[in-house]
Amino acid sequence: MPRRRDHHDLPPSIGAQANAGALEDPALLRRLLRAKDRMDAASHEAWPVRRLAEVSGVSEAHFARSFKRAFGVPPHRYLLTRRIEQAITLLRDTDLGITDIAFATGWESLGTFGRIFRDITGHSPGEMRVEARASQSQLECVPACVLKAAQRPDLTIAVLEKRRRDADDTVEPSTREVS
Amino acid sequence: MNQGINVVGLYVDNQDEALAFYVDKLGFRVHTDVRNGSYRWLTVQYPEQPSFQLGLFMPGPPIHDEATAQTLRAMVAKGAMPPLVLSVADCRASYEQMKARGVEFTQEPTDRFGSVDAGFRDPAGNGWKMIQAPAGAK
């Protein structure tokens, strides 16, 4: 029987980190969730830390640190997953062109959109359109909004980290990330 | 209906606050509200669905030790609990009404293939979708 995987199986450093990182104050978490909800509702908008911190009613430094402890990714990276999710939905459900989709989901350049889209999903936007439409039919019984969230791309490792692994550490950072 | 799901519970961090939210803002009514010491069994139901009760429960003793209760409160507060779906006849009308009562919406009414859905949270952090089925859907 496979052993249940819990933090005892992790290297000691990661286990200790996870313990130190757990954030359990419900009142603070609820306020951080509000900022996350606001990004969900308008992921095409710009969400500098100052704006998010204001929604949560905490200082900028406290916000950036706490958000990552609460949700496992820095706020900027969370926003990227939402934008890619939204782009995938538009690719699947509309006939909008790739450029239109890039701008509609909050990207300032088509190049950045295409590169990060490929980094995260492993496909170009055009390939994703074909694939998403092909696999759509069997999921018709799940409420559309729930399904959309379930198909959110997984961004537990940074985009840059993925790119570095692929390119063997030759790629310079092109976006600044708040951690 | 004599057999089927009768009670499903949510965790909330404050039962009085949850009660006010579900009754005053969402239009549920109290089904059962009984106490035994610090324990309080509280369920509400939707007037049009008398066979189903929604439990509004507090993590804590005697059911949970303090560390477990703390974790459950944190999970609710960061929106990690399962999705809940409220079925409505007119999503936009319900949205206007609930918003006027101070419900915290996370998503405005959105059309999706004939259905209309919106999203909101209860004060504890439980996330609801409010869905109006497409006309003629089963």
C-alpha cells in the first residue's frame, strides 16, 4: 500500500518552511481573500500591490508576504493564472482574434502574452483553441463558472523558473514579480 | 420525497453573523436552533425547499480540538471550502436585491450559453454561485 504523503515525507527544510508559512488568522485571511476575489473579478485590470493592500486594509509589505503564505503563490503570479484562464475561455468560446484576446485579458503586448501563455500551458494560444474546443463536449454537465475555475492553469512554479529549466538558465527575467 | 439528502452543513466563524446573513440577506428561515452548553445546532432552509436544511456550524469543541478548529476556520476564511450553488429564477433581479441588502458579490451576473450566474460570499468566506438556468433546461 502506498504510504500517505504528508509533510513527514518532505525534506526537513521544506517541512519546516511549510510550518513557518502557515497563516491561520481567520480575520486576516478573510481580508486577503477579498483582494483575491477582486483580482478574480477583474483580472484584466492592473493590480499593483498598493491597490491590493488597500482592498485588504493592510500595509503593502504585510500584504505581499501574507498573500503568499495564505494562497501559496505571490499575488502577481496568481493574477497571471487568472488571465491565462480567462484567455483560454475566450479562445474556446469566442472567435476573437489572438491579439484581441491578449488585450482583453490585460496584457500590454502580444509577445508577452504568447510567451507566458506557452510557458504556462505548454501550447500556443492557437493550439489551445483547437484543443479546448475538442475536449469541451464531455464537460457540459458541470456549471460553467465552476468548470472555468477548475481548468485554471497551475502556477505553483514561477513562469521564469519554468523558462529557466527549459532554456538551461540562459533567459533573463522579463517581468518583475512581487514575492 | 422521503429519502435523500436532508442536511448539509457549512462551517462559519460566527453563528449569529451567519444567521443574520442567511435569514436577513438571503431570505432563508431558521429550521432548528438548539444549544447544549457551548454547542449550537443551527440549521436554516430555503422556504421553497422544505426537505433540505443548510447547517451553519462552528468548528470547535466538543467536535474538534482547538488546533483542528483553527485550521477549519482558516480554510473557510481563505475560501478553500467546496463550491455552493444557489438556484434562482432571475439572477439579475436577485443580484440587485441582495446587493442592496449588503451582500458581498465576487462576480456580477454573467451570461454563459443562456444561463446567467453571479458569485457572492457569506461573511465567513464560503463562496456561492447563484445560477439562473437557461430557459427550457431541465
